[in-house]
Amino acid sequence: MSANTQSLLASQKAVIDNILAVQGTFFSGFEKLVDLNLKATKAVFEDAAQKSQEAVELKDAQELLAFTSALVRPEQAVAYGKDVYEILSNVHGELSKLAEAQLSQGQDRVSEVVEQFARNAPTGSEGAVALLKSSLATATNAYESAAKAARQAASAAESNFAAATNATLKAAADVSKAAKAAPRAARASN
């Protein structure tokens, strides 16, 4: 086999491997989302069965008020949203790693082609080769700067999401405590 044929086969194998890795990443994320939704659905059904049983045993308006205020639990919705976000964030991270690796391999190939061109360039083309190498270095630096900025933005977004989630969970817990305390205070005043 010639070097060109081997290079072409290696390139095709790398493309197929990359496609399989991307498919695997998507499938894994999909599988995690399905699992999360099945668990959430099961929990909702179990909770509904339990609450139905509790509703049958209510005796007066005070208990009804306490029961209905206990039904609202925003922390579950926030926790579900957080889990979905984490799954999607992990898929995005894996895809970003795959894309960066693919781009890095492409940059290496272009560098190899430029080096091969430089070795085989005719006399007097040193200026063109230098310009080509300089352009490649500039493009590489621009990509690295953009990738670094994107990673920083993703990190900041993740940090902000975590802070917002924690604040929402705290607010939901405070509301839940207040809702549970209201019927007790009403009973104590009677």
C-alpha cells in the first residue's frame, strides 16, 4: 500500500471513530435523561398514591389547609431541573472535548502539510512559506484564545446556575417552612 492510501484509510478510520464517539455521547446523555424521567415519574406516582391516602384521612379544615400547603414542593422541580442541566452540561462537555481533539488533529495535519511544503518548496519561495507559517500560527493562537474564552464563559454560566439553584432551593425551603408553620400558628391561636 502506498503512503497516500494508508493516510486516506487512517483519515477515514479517524472520521468513523469520531462519529461513533459523538453518537455514543448523545446516546449516553439520552439514556441518562430517560432514566431521570423514569425515576421522576415513578416518584410522582408514589407521591400521588401516598397523598391520596393522606387526603382520605383528613378530618377538618385545619388539616386540609396543612395538607394543601404541603403539596407544593418547588424544591423537587428545581432539583429535577438541576439534574437535567447537569446531564446536558456533561454531554456538552464531552462533545466539546471531542471537537477540540478533532480540531487539534486537523491543526497538526495542516502543520505537517505546511512543513512538507516548506521542505519541497522551490528556491525563492521562503517569503511565501514564512507567510504561510505565520498565518497558521496566528490562526492557532486565535482559536486557542476563543476556546479559552468559551471555557471561561461556560464555567461562569455553570457557577451562576449553581448559585441560582441554591438560592431557589433556599427560598423554596423557606416558603415550605412558612406554609407548614401557618396552620400550627392558626391552631395555637384557637
